[in-house]
Amino acid sequence: MESLPILMLILLIVVLFWGAANTYIVFDNHQGRMRKLFMGFLPVKNIQFSELYGIDLVSGMTNGSYHYSLYRKNARYGKGIIVSSAYTRNDDPNALAFTREAVPIIHGYLDQYDTSGDFVAEPITSYKYFSQEAGMYVVKSNKTGALLAGIILIGLGLWLLTIPADSVLAMVFSIGLLFLFGAVFINAAFTKLIFDPHAGTVRRTGLFSFLHKEYNFQNFSGIQTIRHTVNLIYVRTSVNLIFALPEKNNKEIPFTIASLFREKSIDRFIKEFYSVMDKAKKR
């Protein structure tokens, strides 16, 4: 009898794992609702389509895995509801099938329940994340913090050179990593993301020319936000611009322009970005 609580705990864990593996997400277009059914029959979520925004990608930074989550309109960049998971490769056939077949159908359902008030653009009168320089818009960045981090890392590398080491190979490897990451931070301090309405381009410049990028507004096909996690703990969200390049058979290329943590910050940044793009189109 003393082992009964342990057996019950093990049984509960098994049931929970089995229930999670057999959880279904149902999109009922007749009732206009999304239902999440634990174990395939226990409703744990029941949300109207009119409250839902869409499906987006969530990336795990430690193991390279990723999944797709569904977001509400009032929390577009929040935690979300996992609707498809367990992917590790970019060319995973199940992930490709999900994004090419299931997602367009689901978004088509949700679009039917949108209202004109859901996507009213907020007028932007001042910018928090962009600065104006000579008629161009530049993404603001923490140059001082990045420069300081780079100097500290390189300083640590130089300090290691003065310490006797038992393993020359390990010492060279450690110093090399410190110099590499130091250079990355220093380059980040001098990197600029510039939106040029006159040229109709967005470009990234920095200390190292091989990292420079430039894309034309005409090839812009949309914006993408990717939530990143480390061991299931949320760490940041990347804001990417997607460009379809004609010279590469319209292959879509992501171009990261921001990395933010708070949901409100992400929402504000994207609103400011669209304001900048609207002004660029009027040129």
C-alpha cells in the first residue's frame, strides 16, 4: 500500500502525456468557433473566430525545433495556443503541408469573421523606434550597450593571453570565441537599418561590408514575427521583413529588423514600421 501513491502519480503522468498526444484543435466554420479538445473529447478552450487573429511560427533556440501557434486579436504577439508542433527541419514535409494546405484554409475561415474595426490603423505622430536622418528613417538601437559588451569580451580575450595554460588548443579556442563574439557586438553597435523613401529601399550597413544587405520596397511581400524560446521559456520575438526576390525565382528571404521582448513593444514597433512604409509609398 505504501507504493500506491507513487503508482497513482506514475499513472497520472502517463494519462497526461497520452492526453496531450491525443489533443485535437477543431476549427468549426459552421459555428465560427475554435475548440481545443484534451484527450480528443474534453473541451479546454472554446474561442469565437471573431476573437482570433491567425497562426504564426514559434522557434526553439536550444534544440532547433519549432511549432505553430494561434493568436488572439487582443494578444497578437503573446503566448498563443499551440496548434501544430514537433518540427525540427525547415523542409519537414508535415510542416510544409501544414503551412501550405491547412493554414490558408484556417485563415480563410477567420477572415470571414473579421470586422472593419479590427484593423484600424493607429495614427503615428511620433516615433519611439525610428529616427529621421536626412529624409530617411533609421531603426534606433542600443549602440552603447553593444559597444561596451564587445570591448569587454575582447578585453577578456586579451587578458587570457597573459595567463599560462595547460592546453594551448583550449586557450586558442576560448580566446577565438571571445574575439568573435566581441567583433559581433562591436559590429552591431555600428550597424544601421535604414529605410530610404527616396530610393525605395531598406538596407543594413555596418563595419563589415560582407554583411551589408539591401532590398527594394517593391519586392516586400509581408511581415513575419517569430517568438523564440529557450527550454520552453520565452526570450524574445524577431520581427522579419519578407522579400520575394525576382532574381531568385521569387524566393522569399527573411530580413530581421528588430528583436524585442514585450508584446506592447512589438505591437508599437510594427505600427511604426507600417507608418514609415505608408510615407515611403507616397513619395
